[in-house]
Amino acid sequence: MTKWILKKQLEEQWLYRFLTTLFIFGQVWMRILQRRIHRDNLLEQLAIVGWGSLLAVLLINTFTGVLFTIQTTRELSQFGAKSLVGGAFALGYCRELAPVLTAGLLVGEVSSAFAAEIGEMRVTDQIDALYILHTDPIDYLVVPRVLSCCLMLPVLTVLAIGGAMLGGTLTGATIYDIPPTVFLNSIQSVLEVKDLSTIVLKAFIFGIIVGLVGCGWGLTTTGGAKGVSKSTKAAVVNGWILVFFANFVLTLWLT
């Protein structure tokens, strides 16, 4: 009976946090339409989300591009189709894996940081202090963070694809004797302008998820330091789940 009650309370808490996050999204959208944006905070968050995550994004995507090329080439070599490796790379990596992988990296690095920072402010009454100072925490804390994720995630995703292409091209040339022109021409023959717009759209929506989940779970933190730890973990887990779910819906819708 006790376990059932605890499970029920946990489900209700998750639902409360999810609905609160949706409500925060509506408030963020209204602030953006009203141009109520703290520019200094926005510039600071753009630097944190963009420049602060760039190295990890490039390294991980480059090595993933190398591994993707190795596995794809091994399979296609059995059919004498090495010239199609670039096309497979475009279909599998550029369209699907790069946006999800980049968003996942930001979930782990950015969403967790947002949840921890804002959660600590919540449990130490700093959020209440902002109200006393006639400062709306949505304006001051949430809007710059969500907007910075929306703006920087598409940029990081495009750079990630560039790094992955570089790694794949070098791997194909040095290990499997695939000329760089053959690899890149194969990518170009498959990857269309529509695909690029789809990638950017996915990254933009994933940016909303990354920013909102971190801020939403941070603002609903309770229970002191232990609650901050739980919120940080929950932000990462729920961020990953929502990114994959959004990718599933967008893939069905856009293809």
C-alpha cells in the first residue's frame, strides 16, 4: 500500500512538473512576442550554450562520423558499393543521428546545468527574492536560456555535421581508399535543400525542449540539496525522452 502511494505521488509530481513546463513555454512565447528579453542575459547564455558546448559537440560528432563510416563501409564493401557510402552517411547520420546526438549532448550539459542552477535558486529562496525586487524570473532566467538553446542548437548541429563529414571523408580516404570527391559527391546527390531545412527545424524544436526541460524542472524543485540533485537527474532523463519522442513525430511528419 505504501509503495502504491509513493508511486502515485511520483506520477502526480511528474505530471505537475510537465504541465508547469508547458505553462512556462506559453509564458516564454508571450515574452518573446512582446520583446521582453534581457539582452545581457541572452548574450551570456548564447556564449554558454554555444561556445561552451562547441568543443564537445565537434569531438563527439567527428568520432561518431568516423565510426559510422567504418561500419557502413564494411557492409557496403561486401556488395561492391563503396561509392554509396556517402549517400548512406547522408541518409542515416545527417538526417537523423546528428540532430538527436547534438541535442542529447546539450541535454546532458545544458539542461542539467539549468536545472541545477535554477533549482538551487528555488530552494534557497532566490526566486522569491526576484519577485520582491519586482523582477519576473521568467523574463530574467527562463527566456534567455530557452531562446539561446533555440538559436544555438541549429548552429551547433550544422557544425556537428561538418565535423562528422570531415571525419567520415578522412576515414574513407585513408582506410578504405574512397576518394574524398566520391564520398562528398555521394552525400550531395542524396542530401537536398529540403533535408537541410528539416535538420534545422528539428534542431530548433530540440532547442526548445533542452531549454524548457532544464528551466521547468529547476523552477519546480523542492526539498533542498537532495531535491536539486533529483531535479538535475530528472531533467536529463526527461530531456532525452522528449527529444527522441519529438524526433519520432517530426520524422513521421516531415518524411
